[in-house]
Amino acid sequence: MRTGMRAALASSAAIALIAGACANPDPDEDTSSGETDTSQEETSEDGDDTEGETDGEAAPSDLDIPAGYTHLAAAVDGEYDGETVTVLSQWIAEDGDRFAQAVQPFEEATGITVQVDGVTDYTTTLVTRVEGGNPPDIAQIAQPGLMRTLAGNDRLVALDEWMDVDQLRGDFGDAWTEMTSAEGTVHGVTWGAFTKSVVWYPAAAFDEAGYTEPQTWDELETLMDDIKASGVTP
């Protein structure tokens, strides 16, 4: 399934997302690598039990698949029935079980087996496997910085090689696709996010002191220095 070996990975962003990419990036080539692309859509797949069907005609009529997701439609049609997609994540124990259950509808609708591997030393394991030429088909990456590093080293597959990214942006919104992007290229699909690094402050006292909200990290540091120098905490 790794005919392309550009490092079959999935992307990440913000705090918890999964997205996918993989193997042969040629969208015109009908190989098993296309199947890995369909797995990237599992986060938006409603799932419909077509297990045992051979003609693949019932599932597309039951599932409302947008036109931009051609590989997903092909998967539901049974084109990749019997293939296996590997997913590496940091979800273990109950979280791992929940995620495995979440992809079951996709497996039932497509006949694709999703092998979910949850590990504790996630970052080290992922980087080691990628650099060692043994990447997973899809990776859940919680750190936007790690995603951008991998993308910058040409270790992630751009989703526009597999699907209509405009459709994805329309479905998810700019804020979510930006979190899964590097240098303007979308590499993943948001699975979930946790808000961190939020700065809370008393707005009335803040305004009374004449402070304005910083827009950059440098402005935030300058503001903190000004607050400390004033001796008054809003």
C-alpha cells in the first residue's frame, strides 16, 4: 500500500485531530493507495452497514456524500474492499477504544479494515517510524508545530492531491482547515480540539488601565512588561 513512500502520514493541528494521506499521491492511478485517502474521510463518514454487499449500489444511495469526496464515494462503492489502513495515535485505553468504535461505521460501509495503533511515547514513535521509512497511513498529531515540521520536511501528503479541498473548507470552515495546514496547504482533517493557552483577564479593569489586547506574541510580552512596570495588576 506504500507505493509512494513519501511518508504516508496524516496531519494534525491544534490539539487533537486526525487526518489522512498516504502512499501513492497520484489521484489518477487506481491502486490501493487511493484507499488510504478514503480513510482520511472517516471523521465525516456517517457510516452505513453494507457488509456482505458485492455490488456496492445500495450504500451510495443511502449515504449523502458530497461531490468533492470522490475517493470516499469509491470506497463506499466497494472499490477498496479488503484493504487495510493503519492509524497511529496517542489514544490508548478508553480513548483508544472510543476511537476504534468511531471508525467501525466506516469499516462496515467500505469493507476497509482500520488498524488503530495507540502508543504512549507517541511523538518519538511517529518520528522514528517516519524517518525509518515505516510510516503509518494516517497519524493523529496533536501539535501544530510537529505537523508543520513534518510537512516542511515533505513527510505529509497534501490533501488536494486526493480530494476537493474547497469542499473540505466549506464543510469544516477556514478556522479548522487553517489548523491542519502548513504554508497554505491542507494536510489533515480535524478530529477534535481542546482549547489551551487561553489568557483570561478582567475586561473592565483592563480597559480602565488603558491596555489593549495584543495581536502578536511580541505585543503580549510588551504588555506584560508594561503591567509589571506599572505595579498595578488589572
